[in-house]
Amino acid sequence: MSKEKTAQLRKFVKPFEQADVKASVRQMANTIPPFLVLWFLAYQALDVSIWLTIALSVIASGFVVRIFIIFHDCTHGSFFKNKKANAIVGTITGIMTLFAYEKWKREHTIHHASSGNLDKRGVGDIWVMTIEEYVEASKWERFKYRMYRNPLVMFGLGPLFLVLVSSRFNRKDARKKERNNTYLINVSLVVIYSLLIWAIGWQAFLIVQGTTMFTAGALGIWLFYIQHTFEDSYFEDESEWDYVKAAVEGSSYYHLPKVLQWVTGNIGFHHVHHLSPRVPNYNLEKAHTSTPPLQQATTITLKTSLKSLRYKVYDAKNKTFVTFRDIKHLLNEDKLPA
């Protein structure tokens, strides 16, 4: 992609980078109150049927995903024009979604700055090995990787790891602001959860909150996974890596039914988001439809997205994901072909 086309793409998207306070407040109003109502109804439904409670909790989890999108936009400074407003709302929604605002903000910024860069993997992204790395790895390392990429682990244990471990502890060299924000969110969670358990009992709390947050976590990981793991996704070495190419070719357009598009806060237009993180979620579709080159991004649907579960290892030579079965013969030979 030439520098001229790159500049043109950024120019097309620029008008959509402005946050609209009314639109932001409206999104909070149609997201947070409905979630709280659904949560309360799920609790009340325990007197009727535990299955009704679980059903309402699953619906509530969709609103948690939508709350996370608000949190996500705040970390990019795109939800409000005011930096302080983004920090306040981001911290509140971080408490609601169980994520540390400043910590996730730093990691996600690194993800955007290095997505698709084979030499800068490891922070804020899904673990991806190339064929060469997988073949040369020890049996223990291969085992860990296969377990990590197993859907039951990724979408089953993944949500628990994210909210109970990863988001609760700071890195050793975290700055004071990041460290204090994590402490604030952790203390807030302890206080709020303790009060709720005292008020309704730990069993009811576990059923409602556990179902809601686990489902939301699994959905969130799926969205993140699917929008960077498709057959011809973009990955390059540092010397060849290009930010715009990584955005447009390394992020998919997840074409979802309108209801699911609304619930997921338009994050399916992930290629637009990676091209310009400053575009608020409610402007992503407008930017996509108004910019013809962006409409050429890889499009996946609910049906075709399931195929991505097969993709495990990246073939850096042929620029495509492959399955474990595709490279089984290399392990038998214990070496790569010349």
C-alpha cells in the first residue's frame, strides 16, 4: 500500500474521529440501566426457576459486552472529548466488567501498535506461533500452546484467568497511576461484591453474577480471537510491517445480524477501529460505509467465523494460518523442509 493511499485512507476516516457527547450519554443510558434491571430480574427469577435466571443472566451478559465497548472506547480516549471524563467512566465501567482501566489501557495501546508484527508479539494479543517456532519448540512448549489454543481452554478457562488473575495484579514496573487504579478497582469490587453477597446470599450471587460474567468473558474472547484469526490474516516481520496494512488486512469485518452488531457495539468493524482507534464505536459503521477501500477488508459471518477455530499456527512463508494436522508431518520428520 503506497504512502499516498495510506494518507488517503486516514483522511477519509478523520471526520469520524470526533466524539459526540449526546451519542455517548445515550449509549450509556441504553446499556447500563438495562443491564442492572436484567441482573435484578435474574435474581428475582430464582423464586421461579433457576433456568429462567440463567437465561436472563445470559441476556445480561450481552449488555456486559456492550458496557465493555464503552470501557474500551474510554481507554482510547474516543468516548468523550474530555480526558478526565474518559478516565472516570472507564474506571466505573472497568469495575462493572472486572477490568483494570489503566492496566488494560496500556496493554491495549501496545496491541494496536504491534498487531500483526511477528517481532513484537506477547502483549495484549492472542498467542500465535509460526510453523518454524512450533516445530523447533520443546514438547512441553508445544503442549502448552496446544492447550492454549484448545477452545475449551481459551473460551472456558480464559474468562476466569482474565478476571481473576490477569486483571487483578499489576506488573512489577507499573507506574503509580496504573498501580493505584488497579488497587481502586480491586477494593471497589471487594466492597460491592461483599455487600451483594450479604444482601442476597453467596449462592444467588454466584449463579447470577457468575453466569453473567463468565458468558460475557467467553463472548469477549471470541470477538477478539475471531477478528485477528482468519485464514489470510496479516503478519509480517518488523522490517516489512506496516500499520495501515495490519489494520485493514490483519483485522476482519465481522458482519453480524443487526441485533448482535448493536450488542457488540459495532466492534465487528474491527478493521476501521484498528485503522483509527479514535473513532467512537457508534461511528465505526459510518466510517466503513463512507470509505470504499475499507469495504474490501476480509469479511466473515457467524457461519464462516466458526472455521477459524481450526487455525492454530501461522505459516509465515505462505502468509496463512494452518491447522495442527497440516504440519504434523514436519514433527514426524523433526525438521523443516529446505
